[in-house]
Amino acid sequence: MSKAVSIEKNNINELPDPNDPAVIEATEHYFDDIHRANPNITREQWRNYYAPYIYAIQQLKKEKNAVILAHNYMIPPITMCVSDVTGDSLELGRATEREDVQKADIIVSATVRFMAQTTRTMARPDQKVLLPTTGGGCSLAESITPEDVLKIKAANPGLPVMAYANTYVDVRALVDALFTSSNAVDMAIQAAEDWNTDKVIMVPDKYLAENTQDRLNELYEAGKLKRKIEVLTHPGSCEVHERYSREDVQELRAMNPGIVILAHPECPREVLEESDFSGSTSAMIKYVEDQRPEKVALMTECSQGSNIAAANKDMTIVSSTCQMCPHMKEVTIEGIYDALVNERQEITIEGDELHKALTPLTAMQEMMAKRAAAS
Ligand code: SF4
């Protein structure tokens, strides 16, 4: 099953032999955790297919001084065996400040295009940022264009306009600040404070905006906010999270007494209403590590559950309803190998656009620092 990839550059045209003792020694110890995360992966498949790629990638990273940043939605063979940093989009952006990432000549972004653009925006200019797929789209990032942003601004003069990090650089270049699923509520509060307004615009995810609005209302009603804040948005959505429904959560509870259900804030409001916790992918991981529930379901992309299962032997992850992101799943272990060997699918952003895209990112960091100082 081992597959040779034809690579002309560097004269690398074959993967290592799966029976090479060095390959076995470097990869065999991962198998139990990988099999727990995905019981469909047999030992034979592991040895003959995954192991040679993983060994080759580990060697290439050393030879080329490369690091791999992987989103939580990557499959366990990527997150556990070749990734240097695994996290949500905010953590992957911040990873460019880490010493090992700063020293690298090549950064492979095992994500989708908008996240690779964030890495490109934050990396040193002389570092190569590679996306291991020619696609890497996203329904949410594609739901808004620069023209949409200009129309929104024209219709709402003077209001702060913030874009979710799940947008492309041409959209980010036009907004006042970025936000992520981890800091949406804090950014809405800080924007209302900084602009001295009771209305803020958060595009393009209508569900994330609605869920942020609910949380702001709760804080206001609990007397924790100076003003009532209204969130205006745009009709975008994530094709993965919007598939979840109230009935999915109710069915999971009925079939699994005692289950703890975690939902991503890109899900519809009704899903969050029925769930026990809502947060970004990294907030979900922190929740299960702190609370140690015996049985968990995650209303988010399938690999998030697989990665938690791989890392937590004592936890049962109920994955019957999980939804797959076709864009994240374009990144494969073969694609990472190919990108590293050929150094292709480089992400580039022109100077002026890079500067404009960096401005709202810096604004987010400054606003979060103010928010942290105030609390
Ligand atoms: S999970 Fe949703 S937001 Fe994330 S890349 Fe896929 S489509 Fe985009």
C-alpha cells in the first residue's frame, strides 16, 4: 500500500521502505493512540501507508528547517505525528511568535487558505508559508466580499466593523479589527467602549454574531456591562456547523444518559441552548481536560473528537453526529509530504495588502490587551 510520490526536485522519488528499522522505531509507538482515535486504521495500514510518510516528513522538517502548524480539525496522524503546534486559528496565529517557529525557514500551514493567510501576515517576510493543497476554501470566508464590506460601511457610518478571522485578506484589509470565536464577546465589548457606541458590526457569520449577542445580553442583564450592545452582521455561515440542529442534541442526550455536549459558537443558537458548554475548538479541549467527563459529544468537525479521543484514554467520544469539513480534509499526510519536498503552494500577499491586513490584526491584539487590563 506504500505509495511512491514522484518528486523531481531533490531527486526524492520514493518513500522510505516501511520495513526499514528506522521507520518502525520512529512511528510504531504512535499506533495505539491513532487506532483509538480511528479504529478503521489497522496496524498493516499504519505500517505500510502512514509510517513511511510520517518518517519522511519528520526527516524533511529537519533537512529544510521547517515547522508544521496544524488546526484542531486535522486528522490525528497529522496532529500527533508531524505537527509542531496544534490549535485553533487564534493559537496558530500566535504560534508565529514562538521561538521554534521564528527560527524556521519554512512554515507548513496544515489548515485552509484563510488561516494560511493569517500565518503569512504574521510570519517573517523571508519565511516561506506553504499550504499543502491547491484548494483550501471555506464557505464562511467565501460568504463575504470586499464589496459587501464597503456597502456595510456606507450603510453604517461611524460604527466599528470587525471581521471574523475566518475571512480572506482582501476583506480584512477593509475592517477596523479582527475577532475570533475565542474572543468575540470581549471584542464586541471593547469596540463598544472604544467607539463609544451601542452598536457593533461583526461579519460574516450570522450564527456567531447571534450567539455573541445572546452572551452580551446575559452579561448586561446580570449587571456586568455598562451598556446594552447590539451586534449587526451579515448572512454568512459555516457549512459544517450550520448542519447541527436542536434535534441532534436532544437525540444524543436521549441515547447517552450523562453525556456532556460541547458546541462550537458557529452552530445555530438552538444548538447552543441545548448544549452544556460552548467555545472555540481549543476551549473545548481545555473544558474536557479540566472537567474530565466520561462521555462527550462535540458539535463541531469530526477530527476534533478523534484528536480528543487519541489524547484521552479514559474518555468516550460519541461521534455519531459529527460533521466533516471537506476543505480541511483536503490536507492529507501525502499533501504535506509533497508540499515539503517541492516547496509548493506558497502563500503570498502583496506588500500593500499585507500591511492593510496586518492593521486589523494588530488592532485586535491591542483591544484584547486593553480588555485584559480592564478586567
Ligand atoms: S469548518 Fe467551516 S469555517 Fe472551518 S474551514 Fe470548514 S467551512 Fe470554513
